[in-house]
Amino acid sequence: MTTRELLELPPTTDLETAGRAFGIGRTTAYQLARKDQFPCEVVRAGRLFRVVTADMLRVLQVPSRLDAAPAA
């Protein structure tokens, strides 16, 4: 995924999208999430896994929009 695509993600995203950002396949992403070993924060909502986008960006060291803005 490109930096732009990552910055355009909503506040939480699905596990498959987060896995793609880390270069992890779907099956491995779910295995890691079930073992609490996914590289960033995962929230479980019933049977769904949601990844906190801000934490994912932090782990991937993607600058936020504010960080990328030139100083005034």
C-alpha cells in the first residue's frame, strides 16, 4: 500500500487491509490476531477483528498528515 492509501484509511480498518499494509497474508494475519501477536493494536468486536489505523501507522512509521505539513 502507498503512504497516501494508508493515510486515507478510516480510524479503524479490517484485518485483511492491515495485513496487506504489513505484507502479511490473510490467513497469517488472522492467526496472529487470534494469538495477540499482530504487529499493532487489534480490537475484537464479536467475531470481527478491527485494527486501529493510528497505531498501525505508528508501527509502520508513516508520518501523519500533521507531521508532513511544513512548519509555519
